[in-house]
Amino acid sequence: MTPPARIAAAIAILDDILSGTAPEPALSRWSRSNRYAGSGDRAAIRDHVFDALRRRRSFAALGGATTGRGLMIGAVRAAGGKLDVVFNGTGYAPPPLTDAEAQHDPGPLPDAVAHDIPDWLETPLRDSLGSDFSAVLTLLQSRAPVFLRVNVAKTNVAEARVALAKDGIATEPHPLANTALEVTENPRKIVSSQAFRDGLVELQDAASQALVADLQMDPAPARILDYCAGGGGKALALAARTQEAGVFADDGLPQRMADLPRRAQRGGVSITEIGGECLAREAPFDLVLCDVPCSGSGAWRRQPAAKWELTAERLQTLRALQLEILTTATGHVAPHGTLVYATCSLLNAENNDQIDRFTAAQPDWRCRSRRIYSPLEGGDGFFCAVLTRD
């Protein structure tokens, strides 16, 4: 496919997404209907689509319309490209620009538009990010790095890098976590690599790895519960780092843990999935991690559609759920145990404010430490608070 034909394909997929289809099903549907497209074409089209979703507001403003065509006109304008080279109507290229499209001048973009956020989120994000507001949001307009977690239950960083290099995957250690490798070449080869198949590495953001590493305690907890396990990335990391401990995983939507047994077997670690009455029987635990459902604002580079789906009402619903989960989790913590609250959010409303609300309502608990992992450190945005009983 030619570069203009790839943009035409991205326009069609974006129109599907804008009509209500989630990004991954929209991409899959296009691929099934266009089997002639090679892997390189599909990768380039995917990049166009996700770049446009990250920068939907600014691209729409530059392109003159919140449509697939408008977004891609805006993308070419933002990159300083020649519109008549792309939109020329030749072969599978998009049709030429209309006079209105060619003459469109958006003028100076308001801050919320230029930073690609909904208007209602500008003030909360400014309050939460302070002087880092512009730098963080500019960073979130770009693609996220690809990180691997070296599985210390099976190997070390040096050996993992050598194993990955045999499949042409170049990596560099990342300072956020001593298990983190940033992939610098051939990230799309990871899941087919021998190192991945042998469980030497797992895909996991560097900040997520750092959060787990920061939970290392003395004495080490004998029993750990990942209370909102999701796909199980943090449970796997905890199991690799604390091989003497029993690691348990639970999630309000158990189907999210469907791949966890396979991943644990590949990684050579043991994780026990529990829930309901089984959870009550196994409690209490020395460490309970609550990586609660949240806005995902720290991970908008990876899940840009979530930025546009978030509403003020949805945020309030999430805040109520977060506090409910944290309060319920206290019943699963051993008397001298530790409760950890984590989000991949940048918003104070989901982070510091929630901890302050919790400790005000639960006077026997205190916050021992709290940390914000900024996207400016290289990974996703995370928040973590460590709580203990007085």
C-alpha cells in the first residue's frame, strides 16, 4: 500500500470508531475485509489511527471536522506535510481537498484543544499537575514506549537482553525499575520471540514495575493479595520478586484473569486465584494491593479512547467505587499488615484526595507513604499510597 492509501484506510477505521465501535474491533474488522494488506501496512495504519485518537481534538481543529477525514487532514497539517500529495484521489488515495478544506484556518488553539483534553478536565488537571501540566499533556499526545519486565524468577537483565537480541529485539535498561527494559528496536517481534515464549520477559510498563519494586518490605510479607488483579501483571511481578511468599489474585470481573494461569506457568511462578467465599477463607494477608479501577489518565498514551469517554459523572462513579474497594479491603489485611492503594491516574481526585478521605473516615489507619510516578519519568502515570494501622 502507498502512504496515501494507508491514510485512506485510517480514515475509514476512524469513521468506524467515531460511530461507536471500539478501536481494536474496528481495526480487526478492517483487516478481515482487506486481507491484501501486509503486516507493515497494518502496523502503519494502526499507528495513524492511534495517533489520531491521542490528538483527536487538535487534529479535528486543524482538519476542520471531527471525522476520519478531518482527523487525518489535521494529522498531515500538524506534521507539516503536503496535503496535495496525500489527498490526490489517485489510486487508493483519499479524494482531493475541497476549497473549504484547503482554506481552513483554525487560528490559535485554546489550551484544552492544543493539549487534547476535554474542556471540563483542564482545571482538575492543572490543579493536579501544577507546573508540569503542559509538559505531561504534551507527552501524552505521543506514543508510549514499549517496556519489558525481566522475570527475575528465571533470569537477570543482562541475560534477558542477550536472549532478546538473538531475535533482533534491542533493549536498554530503564532507571525507573531494576527489572525494566525499554525496547528500542523491533517491538512487534516480542510475543513471537523465544525469550518471551520461555517466560524470561513480560510486557509491563516501567512505572508499574517500579510500583511493585517499591513494595519490597522488611520483613517480607508471607501472604500477598492482589485484590484488583485484572490481567495479573502486578501479581506476576510480585510473585517473581517474592518467591517465598504466597501470592493470591482476585478481581471483581474474574474473566479478566483468564490468561493469568498461562502467564504464571510461562513465568515459572505460582499464583492462586481466589474470590467470594474462598477469599474469606484465605484472609487475612500481610500485604493487600488495591490497584483500583480509575480514569486511566496516566495511561492515555496506551488507551487514548478512554480520554474521550471519561465524563465528570463517570469520574464521580469511579471515586465512589475506589473508596468502597479500599474500605472493603481493610477486612482482608492482617492486624500488622499493609494496605496499598494504587491508580494509573494523574488526578488528585482519585489519588491524594481519596487517601485523605479514607484516613479521615478510618482513624485507625494512617498513610505511611505516598508517591506519584510522573509520565515525565518515562513510564505511565501512577499513584501509590502505603497504609498501615496505628
